[in-house]
Amino acid sequence: MPCSLWTPVNKEEYKGVWVYLERAGDRLKDVGLELLGKARELAQKLGGAEVGGVIVAGSEEMAREAIYHGADKVVIIDNPELKSYTPVEYAEAIAKVVQKYKPEIFLIGGTKRGRELAAYIANTLTTGITADCTALEIDPKTRDLLQIRPTFGGTQLATIRTPQRRPQMASVRPGVFPKPQRDPSRTGEIITEKIEIPKRRTRLISVEKRLEKDVADLPPVESADIVVAGGRGLGSAEGFKLLIELAKLLNGTVGASLMAVRAGWAPHTRQIGQTGKTIRPKLYIAVGISGAIQHLMGIMEAKTIIAINPDPHAPIMENADYAVVGDYKQIIPLLIEEIRKI
Ligand code: FAD
């Protein structure tokens, strides 16, 4: 019989709360450690279940850090083929560990990579995954993981369960749960698993940070006094280049709305707002940005806001100290020209 999301498993075989610990160079990303703290809390509610961690191509030092932050057991997947990340191969290796140790809950940090990986792992294991949870609880009656996340544009909260399958999987964005206190007196088990994966279908040849390269010589949005930010109204990556030129002239930096990031005109590190950075510059210039509440949340502390937009009724115009009604393609080149004269 083919296995589906509705094919029940023997839940008794699954024990413990495990976390995927993503690497950032030679250290663990904070989100994994945050999830270890949450995993301990959930494990206690499950009657003192074990807390585990999985690191792909990591070191013993990383595993020890995970133990200091709440893990009882850490599995290091040892396979030189997995030094660089590719989703299919990582998911196959992690799924093998999950199949061997059978945790009843498996948590993943909702980073860009984590969100992608979570879907691949869930698919490999034929289990459910709830992305971007903001709270996790245990139903005391059924022991099910209650996976809570915003829905309908953040106006309501949905509670999702995985009633038939195990593990129950959820991804959680960085910063949602506090990082537990580091306790170097904690001890735990470190296991190295030599996991074989089928011949690679994809191989990383080189990494070119195209978007990051464009803004590499500009300060980060959190530390600049002047931020020129672009949104979907720019219409193209070329428009964003114009903003870079203006930002350089002003000794400032560039930011972006979520839509400009999604369009691939600016890197995620430049996103301002609820799911991006919160900034407090002296001057914020919003170009082609409508001013959705999720964006405004990131600029509440800006001292002076200038908005450039052809729509006088766009919400950003009400929130701006100076609202310039017009097409940025005409206004920004004029501004650049005038500043060059100074
Ligand atoms: P639009 O809303 O499409 O606005 C484009 C604007 O450009 C319009 O006002 C238009 O009049 C103007 N325009 C058009 N042509 C020109 C021109 N030639 N010159 C000048 N202006 C022009 N958004 C964020 O920005 N940051 C976040 O962190 C964020 N987090 C979110 C989290 C959640 C849970 C959700 C649900 C949403 C989030 N959003 C976030 C998305 C947010 O709701 C908006 O969709 C987004 O901010 C809109 O981006 P925008 O202003 O670039 O695009």
C-alpha cells in the first residue's frame, strides 16, 4: 500500500524532541540554540523526553555548544560530500538520522535554508510540516504537538496538528524563542554517524553573492544615519542601482521592502520591517514603497521620513514628514544632479 500523510504510524516507537542545528561557517546559528531551549520545555511536558540535535558536517565543538544549550544527545552527520549545502542531499542524510532515532518532534530554524530543507525532509519522511510557527505547545490529552502560526495576513492564529504521522515537524523563525543560558557544566552524548547518500544529483561549484556584491561597500541598514529604501514601485533592478548611487552620494546606505527583496533586486539583509530589520536612521527616504504596516514597523524610530510615490494616498505618504508626489525615475536623477553640484 503506498504511504501517505494519512497512513498512521505506531506512535509508541517515536520518542524525544530533536532539533536540526544549522551551521554558519564554524559555529551554530542562534536559531538552532533557541529551538533547543524550546525543545527542553516541550520534552518536560512530554514527561522528561530526550532532547536531541543533528548537525551536518559539523565539529565536536559545535556539538558541545548544543549540549551546553540544552541537548542531551547530538548526532554529527559525517560525510565529506556534505560540506556544502544542497537541499536534496542534506534532506536525505537528515531523514536517515530521523528514521534511525525516531524523534516524535523534529524542529527546524526557519532560515531561508531551513525552510527549504524542512519541506524536503518532510517529503522524504512523508510527514507534515508547519512553516513559520510562532508558538509550540503540547496537547496534554493526546501528546500531539500544537503548531501555532499566524494566518490570513497575520490577523488570526491557526493551530495545526500532525495526527497520524511522526515525527511532527515545525519550522520557527529566528528570534521567536529566547536563546537558553549557556551552561558549560551540562554533559551529553556526541555520536558521529557516517551517513551514505546516493550519488549527488547537484554539486555546488561556486557561490556568487551577486546582490550582496552590489551593496558590499555600503554600511548595514541598522547602523547608517541615512537610509534610501526601494520597493516594488521601482519596477526593476536598474531602479535599485539608482538608489545605490543616491545613497553613496549621501554617505548613507540602501534598504528595501519585502517586495523588492522578493523581486530579487536587493538582498534579504537589506529588508526593513516586521520580518526584516528595525532601523532608527536620522533620515529615511522611501522610494516606490506603499507603507504597509509590516514595513512601517521597521521605521517607527526614523527621525525624518521622505516618501517618493505617485500615489498621494499611499499609506507611506501619511507617515512621511515630506511627501513627494511623483515618479522616482524623474525625481531621483534630479536629486542626484543637484547633490553633485554641492
Ligand atoms: P507595494 O505595496 O506594491 O507598493 C509599491 C508602491 O510603489 C505603490 O505605493 C506605488 O504607488 C509606488 N510606485 C509605483 N510606481 C512608482 C514610481 N514610478 N515611482 C515611485 N513610486 C511608485 N513588507 C516589508 O516591507 N517588510 C517586512 O518585513 C514585511 N514583513 C511581512 C510579514 C508578514 C507576516 C506579512 C503578511 C507581510 C509582510 N510584508 C513586509 C509585506 C507587506 O505587507 C507589503 O506587501 C510590502 O511591504 C509591500 O511592498 P512595497 O511597498 O514595495 O510594494
